[in-house]
Amino acid sequence: MRPTQSGIAFATFVFVAALSLTVELQSQADSKATHGAFEVTSGLGRKLYALPDDDKVIAARKNLAADPKDVVRVLQLSKAQAARRQYREAVATTTQGLAFAPKSAELYLERGHRELGLREFKQAMKDLEQATQFAPDLLDAHYHLGLAHYFLGEFDAAAASFDKARALAKNNDGLIDCTNWLYVSLRRAGKEKEAEQALARITPEVKNTEPHLYFYLRLLHFYQGQLTAEAVLPPPPTGPDDLEGELAFDTVSYGVGNWRVYHHQRSDAIGLFKNVVKGQAWNAWGFIGSEIELVRGNK
């Protein structure tokens, strides 16, 4: 018996539906292969994801399983996870460590650092304050505490923390990093004279050794008037795998945009912030800062 026209149409519909479902499932599988677990929704409503495990995460997890109460191994796993943007996993790892090492400043610092990336600024502040209490001379604890205050818009408190961190700097890299955030905190707090004084220590002799701090140093030269915005802004990253390129782009674009904000040029800053949050490095300070400014602008 010959198939009817309606029978052919129904069979075609079933085939197309099955093909569509297959394509959708394959797309979902491909998506899971390119990123890991869901981490957090940004203030702009974008879902942010981790990257899949790499060899370092697998090795660190195995090492910790062999000695689960070794703080050094806990930190190694957390940092390996964070390098893959597995921030919730890193927080869980450090929380397990704090259960047996409740006075470890390094664990509080590590957890607070990752909570900043998850936009949990108030919880990060609590952990970082604990870190500064257990280890008052721990530069990174004061530095990240400054970031918690900064992202909450508490610019005076941020400046105080960055000033403490800078006083603990033992090399030019620490001086450059802390001075950048000290300067912008003071500018956002409306303390222009103090901000200019903070720049005085950035002399021509000050050079960086950490590669990504080269971009902070160029920003400091921009703040000093030695470079124009056009000269300091780097090109966009070449692709999702250009991690160093994206870090430079986010850092400097946010820095220039932020400069425009405290020079009452917010409308000129918006485009820079929007370009930053299109990227993948959602844990970068420049990304978080850009996101916050865009959220503030929408209120």
C-alpha cells in the first residue's frame, strides 16, 4: 500500500524533530566539554562557568587525598582549581582545610580571594579580616581586604588597606600592584592630593618583574600623565585562549574607564566597561570592576 501524503508529512516531522533533538544534545555535550561547572551569575545576569579539570587539578586532588590534613596540599588544590576558574570548588576545598586548621591565615586568605571572584564581597571581607588578625604582616591579606572594600564602594577603607599592604611590600612588584589600587581608591574617595602623593614613589627606576604587572605600571604612568589613554590601551585578546592578552585588556580598559569615571566622564567609560565584560576572564579584577560600574549605572 502506498503511503498517504499525511503519513509522509508525519514521518518527515518525526525525522526532523529527532534530528533537532540530536543536534541539541550534541550542542549541550560540546558545551559541557568546553566549560566546567556553573559558578555564579554576574550582576548583569550572565551565567559564569569554570573550566574543566586539567592535569594540575587532578594531581593536586590526588596528593591531598593521600594526606587530607596537610594545609600546603589544601592550598595547592585550591589554587589549581582557581586557575581553572573553579571558584566554588576552591572555596569548598579551603573550608575543609579550615575545619582542621582554624587559625591558618593562608587558608582564610585563599578562601577570601576566591569569594571575591564569586562576588561574595562581604563574606570575603570577613575571611580576609581573619587573615589579617592571624598574620598582620601578610601583604596579600591586606591587599585582598582592600579589594573587598573597593568592590563594595567603601573607598576610604579600601585605601587604608592598600596603604597597609604597600607598607609591607618588599620589592617593586608589590609596590606597583599596591600603588595602583591605593591611587584609584583615593581618587574614588575624592582625595586627589593624597592620590598624587601615592604616585610619587613610582619613579623611572621602578620596574616590574611579574609580566602582568607591566600593565599596572603603564597605568601608573598614565595616571602620572606620561602616557595617553590611546597609548596605554592594549589591543583586544586574539581569542578565548589568549589569557595574558585578555588579562592585559581587562586590567587597562578598566583602569582607563575608571579614570574617566572620577574625571566625570562616565559616558565615555561605559564602552570600555562593556568591552571588558564580553570576555571570558570573569575572575579578573578589571572584569569585576567593569561589571560593578555597569550595574551601578543601571540603577
